[in-house]
Amino acid sequence: MTGVSGARKDDATSNTITGGIFFHAVVQGRDITVQLPPTITPALSGLPTPASAFTGRDQHVEQLLADLAPASGGAGRQRTVLVSAVSGLAGIGKTELAVQTATQALKQPDWFPGGVLFTDLAGYDPERRLSPERALEGLLRALAIPGEHIPHGLEDRQRLYRSVLAAYAREHRRILVVVDNASTTGQAGPLLPTDGTTAALVTSRHTLDGLDVRLHDLDTLDEAASTAVLDQALRHARGTDDTRFTDNVEAATVIARLCAGLPLALRIAAAILAAAPTRPAASLAAALQAEHTRLDKLARPDRAVRAAFDLSYQLLAPGQARLFRLLPVNPGPDLSTHAAAHLTDTDPDQAEELLQHLADAHLIEPALAWGRWRMHDLVRLYADEHGRIYATPDQRDSARTRLFTHYQETTQAANTHLDTLPGARASHFPDRAAALHWLDSEHASLTATATAAPALGHPATATSLAFSLAQYLRYRRYFDDWITLTTTALTVFREFGDRHSEGKALNNLGLALQELRRFEEAIDAHTQDLVICRELGDRHCEGTALNNLGNALRQVRRFEEATDAHTQAATIARKLGDRHSKGTALNNLGNALQELRRFEEATDAHTQAVTVFRELGDRHSEGTAWTAWAITHNECWLTGSNKSR
């Protein structure tokens, strides 16, 4: 028999409940007292079955368990239990992490003797989304509250629900609450306990920083964990004898890479093979290679990667959705906030706000350095699909032009700060260090842009970046990138019949090949450059080609030819009045003469070079010439000493 008693004295209201039935009238009072019956059926009933294929999350599980543990706060008092919120991209495995963690927590003696309450809020599915009121009704029913005694209204249900959880905790029947798939703080907040003892786990695609919770961001799996998930899922579905992934490790690695460490994609890939027991792993790896069909392939009748992304995308505001669709326009692996501002034709503050919204939804993520953003590979494919559909209203072509122009102009400005000669410096950067920092940050995006630009209808971007990045790539010793960019530009110049620029590109190609000690190829590139310069009658270009050709010839010990090339280069520079080129040719001539053991002539050449560079104020080149002079002078002295003996 259930009884309810109430008493009023001095305007104080109190309520006492016995027998385990809670009436609606209870929550109208200011104070609620709950008395539980001696025997309580544990609330554990709705926790999903944990997946058999689960790996790569040990550290996350340990962190969450540490928060869930009923640790003492000292002096016999229990600490306030943190509510933990796990957030991440759709398909990243948030629910599975929560289920696996809850399953382990329930096995711990005396952690959660009251069991677990689990509710899926379906926060990103407009057709299935639960309001907090409906979710509370389900949780109260799971706690054995009859429907006729569940109050109406969010506030009353919330007060009753939290009172029941607190009563369980006081009776040492602590409950674990798992709130899955919340889309907002407003949806999840009313379901969280507030008694300081009851624990909760929340999962969301958004960072729920509006709640008083400990935040856990979930990232993709690494390659080893990804291949393990593939193998475990397949064996679970087909038995331990199905070794298609372990029999072809290369194919498994390719599939893991194409799924980009996303657990949902990995499980779907394993399910595809499980449904076709004779299909080899290599066949699936080949099928997933094509970017334009990969999302279509990663689908099963009950789940799909694209469908998971759809639910997040549909919640974006128009400005956020437009930026999301434009981000794949950038060919590089990440994007700066300033670059995004050019992409969207807005100011950096507005761009950062939009980017932060996308990051909160885990559709993008901050890169290692603040102010840079990146996309998961499969999300990038998804965004690009929508970007192509909305290309006209988004003004996608104009956005690409703005971005590429930003890259070209800023790279050219940075390049002025790398020149060792006195001269004007672009005002984009305060000094050389700032210019180098920008180039270091943008290196990957600039290289990817220069390579991709011709096929995207922007050949001038490729050629501009190839030339303006040359000093930087040489300085940072990115010689492979230098060759790639220069070869790309060379193809463009030949296609358009631009012989002058072709010669300049051949010169840079030869220099990069020399740095990698591919001297015969370098000689060929410089020789082709020399032919073009003479064909065009460009004497300055001819002198540069001869000088660089001489350096390459010297490296393969063709010293006489090298000496001749440098002599011609010095003569041309003298006639043109190009003092810096003259100093460079003289210094290189000295190096070649030294190899021929013509030390006095070599010393004279280096001395002239030192004088030229000093007069020009080029301290770097002057130092190089002094070093060469010292080496030659020392050799000359040693040789003279040997003769005297």
C-alpha cells in the first residue's frame, strides 16, 4: 500500500513518499522526501550489447572509468562525480565507447549496484529526435514509475527524476546514466543528475561546453587499430577461420587508409566482405580507390557513412553550410582562418566564428597549431559532393580564385623577405622570421595548390608559386617539392609555348636536381636552358645558365668544361654590368680552378668575388666567397711548402 502524507507548519511544506510509487502532487511541494522499498529491481535493462570488435580506445576507457569511480573526497566524504561528455565526428564510435565503458563500470564491485539507465536521444535525426520531456518519461518508467503518476512538464519531471536518482544514491544503490546522441545542451541537460554521487556519460557530435561536464574529444583510429577492427568484425561475422584481412595485410592497410580510421566506415567495410564470403580483400580495396564513388560503396542496408554525415550537415545554418561546402576547394591538408576568410569573402573574425561552429559540430577539427583547420578525408569527400551541387549559389569558382590569389600574392610578399640582397620588402610581414613562419605553416597547402592548379583551370597559380617558392624550398631543403612544382610549371610553359619562362623553370629544375646529387639530369636541364637563352638572345639568362651548368659539370669532375662555362658567365656579366652575377661567376670559377690545382688563379678569382659582394652589401655571399678564398689560399700555401721541400 502506498501512502502520501503532507504537513504545513510555519509556511514550510514537506512530503514523504513510501512504497516506491510517486504521485504527481509530490513535485508541487518545495521539499521532496523519497523512501525506497526494501527490495529494488535494478534499473539495468536498456544498455546496448557492446560490439565484439573494439580496439584502440584503451586510454579513453581508462579516463572515463576514472571519472565514474565512486572515489572518496577525503575525511569520509565522497567527491563530486563529474559528468563526462564524449564528442566527435559522426561514426567515430562515441556510442560504442560509452557502452564499452559502462559495461566495464558495471562489472566493478559496488560501483553501480543500482544498474544503468540508457537513453538514445536521436538528437540529429529530425524524425526520431526525443525532447527532454519524452526522454524523462522513458527514464522514469525505467525506474518503475507508472505512467499515470509521471507529471506533465519538463520542470516537474526533471525534479522527480533527480529526486529518485538521489534517493537511490543515498541508499547505496548508485545508478549510471548514459545519455546518447544529444545534439544540444538543452536536450541533454535536464537528464543529468545533480546529487554529486550519481554518475553520467553523455555522447554528442557537438562539444557540449555549456554543461558542467568533463569534455572528451574522440579522434579517428590509427592504422594498427583500424586493421584490427576490420579483422575482428569479419571474424565475428564469419567465424575465426575467415582470415581474408590477415591473409592480405596490404589490402587491409589500404582499406583502413581509405576509411581514414573512421570506425563506422571500417565496420561497414568488414560487413561488405562478410556478406560476400568469396570476395577477396583486394577486391574491396580496389573498389574503394575511386573518390567519387567511395561514399556510395561504404553503405549497407541498415547504415551508411553518407547518411551519418547527412544528419550533422542538415543542422548547419546557411553560412556554416556554405563554408563547409567551400572548404574542399583548398587542395591542401588544412586551411588557415585567414585563408578561409578569403574563401568566403569575409573578414577573419567572421570566418573564425563559422569555423568554430563547424568544429563544435566535429565536421572539422583544429589542426596542431591554433588558427588552422582540417577535415576528415571522408567528410571532405562528402563536403565536396555538396559543394559541386551548390557550386553556382556558393560562387565556388570565385571562391577558388580568391583563395589562389591570396596564396600567390602572400607567397610573393614572403619571398621578398628571403632575398639576401638589400632591397624593398613587402609590408605583408614585419620581418624575415614572420615570413618564414607563414611559409612554414602554409607549405603543404601551397605545394598542393601549385600541383593541382593547372587541372583546376588556374595554370598561372602553378607557375607563380613555382617561382616564388623556389628560394624557400631551397632554404628549407624541400628539394623533392621543388622538383615537383618546377616540373608542373615546366609543363604549363611548354603547353603555352612560353620559351622564356621555360628556360627559367629549367634553370630551377637543374638547381634542385643538383641538391639531390642527380648531376647528369641537372646538366641536361641547364644545357636545355642555355639553348633557349641563346635562341632568345637573352644574355643575362645565358650567363646564369652557364654559371649553373659549370657548377653541375664540376660535380662530375669535368673541371675544364666547368672552368670554361664560368669564364663565359663572368665575361657576360661584366659586359652587362651585372655585378652580382659577376661576383657569383668569379667565385664559382675560383672553385673550378682550385680543382685544377691552379691555386693562384683561383685565389685571384675569389678575391675579386669578395670585393664585389662587399661593395654590394651582400654579406651572405661575401662570407661564402671568403670561405672559398681561405680554402684555396690554404691549398696554395701547402702546395708551395711541398715544392720547397
